Amino acid sequence: MRLQGKTAFVTAAGQGIGRAIATAYAAQGANVIATDLNGDLLVGLDATTFALDVTDKPALTNAIQSANPDILVNCAGYVHGGTIEEASDEDFEFAMLLNVRSQFHSMQAAVPGMVARGGGSIVNIASVCSSIVAAPNRCIYGMSKAAVIGLMKSVALDYVTKGIRVNAICPGTVDSPSLHDRLRATGDYDAARAAFNARQPMGRIGTAQEIAHLAVYLGSDESAFTTGQAHVVDGGWAVG
């Protein structure tokens, strides 16, 4: 059991990558605290579960400080589409609030306990669409995920001597309920799915379980010498 004896706090654990990580952590012996905006989605997880709005700083802070986790996984996020001409101030503000500020607040809440305990691991879900590569019609989303990587690196550097490791996972396109929603929204699901498959040189989109495997490694002591890194899992998208 690679995570035996560790407490892990996972946001947006109701579906997709978050649920896969919560499931994988529990299978590796972790005491998992799984949260989601929609608490009904958490049914069936081997975890302590409750509804949580990560944009509510007092609620988020209280939940994390009460859990005092060894591992914090920030999965909550939203994918805005559109170019800079199509983006609105409301889109910008919401992307920064959910994709970035919630991670800022969650790390603020988790770090003191990790310092007192002598260490911990923080895993932030970013994206290959960020400071790594650009994607068409993802102006606000790419900007927000680039900010996630910058925030991760800053916290990693500041706490590297305190035993706290901070890393980001940067997925390419991953099969998830939210992806299928975006594909349907294009009006031509099959064509949009084919285009997403083609974007990865491997010719397919990733699975949430493939992301969870890396999250297990980053949460475990096996990655004790790894911090401040943006780990790309994208089927080769960033290679070219």
C-alpha cells in the first residue's frame, strides 16, 4: 500500500480525474476525504465525503484545516472556450476564482499543518494547455492554468526545506463527463471527438485513470525527491 497511513484531501472528486484519483488513493491505503460541489456525485467512493464549494474560502479553509491532510489534491476547475475577443470579464473572473484562487486558498489552509508535521505533498491539476502549449479557442483557460503552474512553482520553492513537495499534473485531453458535454456543445459530437483524438500524436485521448497513476506517485514517498515540476501527461501533444 503506497499511501498507507496518509490522509488525502481531494476536491472535485465526484467525477472525471478527481474521482479517479480519490479511488486510486483509497486503493493504495489512504484515508481519503473526497469533496465536490455536487455531493450526490460522491456516492460510492471509499472515502469520507461531503459537498464543498471551493470558491467559498471560509468553508474550504475550515474543511482542510479540520482534515489536516498529508496530501492535498486540487482538481476543481472549469474549461472556458473562446478567443480573447469572445472572452468576457465574467469569464475571466470566474476562471481565476475557480481554477486559480481556490488552489491558492486551499494551499494556504494546508501548508501550516504540513509545516508543523514536517512535510506533505500537494498535487495541483493544471493542463498542458497553459504555459506549455497553446490550444485554439482556450484563451482564458490557458491563462488560468499557466497561473496554476506559476503558483505551484512559487510554493514549491518557498517550502522545499520544510518537507513540503508541490507539483502540478498537466493533462492533455482526458475522457470525462465534462469533455463529453463540450463535445456535444459543438453541435457535431463525432467530428469534435475525432479532432480531439487527432490532437494527441498517440491518436487518442487519455483516461482519468492514467492521470490518477501519476497522482498516486506524487502523493507517495516514492516521489520524495520531486517538487516544483509540471508533469505533462498528454499523449505527446507537447512534443511537437
